[in-house]
Amino acid sequence: MNIATSSPATQIFSTTHKIDKLKTDASTVITLQNGIKHKPNKDFILYFRNDAIQDPVCVLSKSALVKDKYCAMITFVPDFNNDELDDAQQAAMENAKDFDADIENAKGEFIFVLDRSGSMSSRSRIGMAKEAIILFLKSLPPQAFFNIISFGNQYKALYPENQPAIDQCVEDAISKVQRFEADMGGTNIDDALSFCYNMKKLPDTPRLVFLLTDGDVRNPKGTALIALKNNKHCRTFTIGLGSGASPYLVREVAKKGRGKYEFVENGENLAGKVISLLSAAISPVLTNFKFKFDTALVDALIPSG
């Protein structure tokens, strides 16, 4: 990243990544710090400030309608914050710790359910699907396990057992995904999802299912109901690929599965949406807890159960 400002930058830091800075008279070049393995599993956030940030700037534009007339625009940034720069940086770093999901230490079984039916045969759709799966694989936490379930008329698992997200296993999976084709016939999502939900579960490890599809099914309410029945031990996230993906199916399966959903149009950048779902998936979830309160202070409880 190259930062060019009207005056030399007085402060540059990132709350998400370790960076190196090379300052010149005209600009500052920002690179990720060498010697560290940077995974594409979170947004890159950079803060910078220069001495002239509060200086007013005037822009003149000649009128296209009235001869010899100009329009002037003045922009400025009021300085309401009198904190020292070091204090502001420390506060930003502390806030980042509070809200940033701990991806590196997260645990989970990540099961990717990939639509390889005939409707996915266009290069853009099967290409998007494979790109998304590869992005997910490269971004998995080190302590995660994963598997890929392809479906069409029938379904098949890439591995007989879920694999650890170590480099060797991830690289093997990526090489296999790159050879995937949309050659599995129709769109039978229900059996593939049911298989994922009923797989033998690792103890004390949340299961997270990611469904990627470009189509629709005859009974989307039934598919959503399957996710609902299994949402106590598994969360389901969905990605609708292309304009043909059923909004109802993609939305309701994620809602009933206590997950999130995204839609990706042809040619759209996948990275941000993949990371958004991954970050949501590893956010802490409470289970087996009790909530005690004084009934005399509560007028209503929703849901009533």
C-alpha cells in the first residue's frame, strides 16, 4: 500500500496486522511484516494521520454553463479530539482486542456443502464456487477440521473423515477442488445437509456447515426445516452463487440454522463475503447456560419458554 498525503504522515499503525513502514519525502509505503505467515482471514485495517489533516482545502471549478464563473468548495476536518496521538493509538489497539474474533485459536468442524449440479456448469458459477471453497480452506483456523461434501442427484464426501487444517491436508484439498466439475446431475440438497448433520461429531468442537448453491429446490421450506431441527448442535451458513440462486432458500436455511448468508453475483469479489461468514462462524456461542432473575421485576419473557 502506498499512502500519499499533502504533508508527511505523523502516525501510521494497524490494529489487525503487523506492518513495516518505509517513509520517503513524497509518500509512505506499507507492507506486511516479513517473517510472519499472514492468512487472508480478516479485514486489513490501517490508521494514519498527517499534520495537515485539519487544514482547509479549497477546490475551484469553472462553470460549464456561465462564462467566466467559478464554483468554490472548501473542505475541512474539525479537530474535536484533543487526545495525544500515542493515547489514541493505544485506545484503538485495545478496542480491536475487544471486537476481533480470535481466529487463530478458534476450534470447529467446517463442513462445506458444494452444489455440483448441472446448473453450475457455466465457468463463472463453478469457478466462483471453487474460488470460495479455496478461500475458506486457506483461511481456516489452525485447530480446525474440515471436509467437503459435493452434491447433485447424490452426494459424496471428499474424505471419509474430517481432516485437520494443517498445510499438507489443506494443500491436498485445494488440488482436488481445482479439478471439480459440475457433473453430478440434479439438485438434492436435503440428503447432503442431513449427512453433514449426522456425521460423527468431535467432542467440545462446534460444527459449522457452509452451503454453496446457485439454484433452488422443490421444497425450500423443507430444506430450511432440516437446518432448524439441527441448529442446536450445528450452525448453517449459506452463499447464493449467481442471479439464479433462490433468495428464499439461501436466506431461510441460514436463518433457521442460526447462521448468516451472502449472495455473490457473477464477477463480484468473493473475499470480503467469505471472510464475513467465517468471522461470524467463529464468534463465541453460548450453550448450556442458565439465566436467573427476580420474577417480580419482569413483566414479560420472550420467548415464553
